[in-house]
Amino acid sequence: MSWLKKVVYVLCLVAMMAVVSGCEDNNGAGEKLGTQFDQAMEQAKDKADEMSDQAKDAYEDAKDKAKEALDN
């Protein structure tokens, strides 16, 4: 292998290592934004579940009251 090919080979290896090491850092702006979005979606899901449970409870209460009113 000639001297120039060796230098090009080493430079390619260094460049590949820099790219790979850059991929390990997940603290960029996009990652932070994605994390915040995931948290917001999880909170929205929790609120929707809570509201759904409250609506089911209100429906059951109304159904029970209507049944009571019809039975009397």
C-alpha cells in the first residue's frame, strides 16, 4: 500500500469514528424537543383518560338516578 493510500485510509477511519461518536450524544435540540413532545403527549393522554373515567362515572350516576326515578 502506498503512503498516500495509507493516509487516506487513516483519515477515513478518523472521520468514521467522529461520526459514530457524534451519534452517541443525544442531548441536541431535536432530542430535547422530542422528549418534551413525548412528555406533553403522555400528560395529554393521562388527562384524556381521567376525563373519560369522569364521564363514565357521571353516566353511571345519571343512569342509576334515572332507574331509581322510574322504579319509584
